[in-house]
Amino acid sequence: MSDAFENIAGAFQPGPAPGPGRTPGPIGMTILLICWVGLGLMPLVLSVSDLKLATGEIGTAGTLTVVSCESLGKGRYDCKGSFAPDGGGAAVAVAASPDSTAGDVKRAQLTPEGDRAVPAGTPGLLSALTMPFLGVGVLAFLPYVFLYVFKARRGRRAAVAFGSVLTAVSLAGVVVGLVAAYS
């Protein structure tokens, strides 16, 4: 019985601490940095269509009336609405934002596909900016990491200060965007 306990306890013992020179080599570090840049740029690239929609560059402006919201369980909702274009015409049945409430009437933008309507105006723009702010936050300390990887001593403090400010701005942008999305 005690041998089994020792085997289990031995499996969770910390391994040897990494010594000097135990970092990824140049190829491994290049791969890690490329992944980091990709992770930071992905939210920026994927949010372009949402930003175009929120600014009114694409889609049709109008009014969304939320008709019903059905609970899917575990705090998830499926909301349906009716979209009336500003230029007149027949109302279109669309999917509404899951954070809506039945009876809500708000300014919205109909997607070019015509299947869903998203909030327009300032709330729509702020909520569309949430993902780009997140991407900026991911990339905030990348200049410091580049300086560290290339063993540059100058500019590290400035890079940390810059990264800290950018992270704070990113966090504020994400919070404001989420509040706008759920208001």
C-alpha cells in the first residue's frame, strides 16, 4: 500500500529546474513568435466584416423588433426578430442577438446575407471593437519579447512601459465593448 502511494507522490514531484541555455533554439523561438503574432492578428482580421457592418459600410439600416427569445438551457438563448428597412419594404424575419429581450426595439443593421440583424450606431461600433482591442492586448508585449529574444539591452524598459499602457487601453476597450454589447 505504501509503495503505491510513493509511486503516485513521485509522479507529482517537480522535475529539474531548467538551467541556462534551456530555451527554444532559433527555429523554435521563430515558430513561437509567429504563433504569437498570428494569435494577436487573428481577432483584427476576423472583425473587419463586423466593423464594416457596424459603421454602415455594408448591410441595410433599419429597425429591429425582437419578437421572441427561447431558452436553450445553460444561460443560452435563441432570439428571433423582425427587421424593417429604413427605405421601406416588407419586414424580414431575422435572428437577433442572444442578449436581447422579447419586445426590444432598436436601431440595427441587416447583414448582406439577410439572416441576422446587429445593433447599429455607437453600441454596435463599440461591441464590434471588442475583438480588435483583444488582439491589441495580445500583441502589447511583443516588442519587449523581440528585444529580449534578440538580446537587445536598450529599450526594454520603454517596451515594458509601452506594453503596460497598451494592455490597460486594451482591457478598457474590451470592457467597454462588452458593456455596450450587453446593454
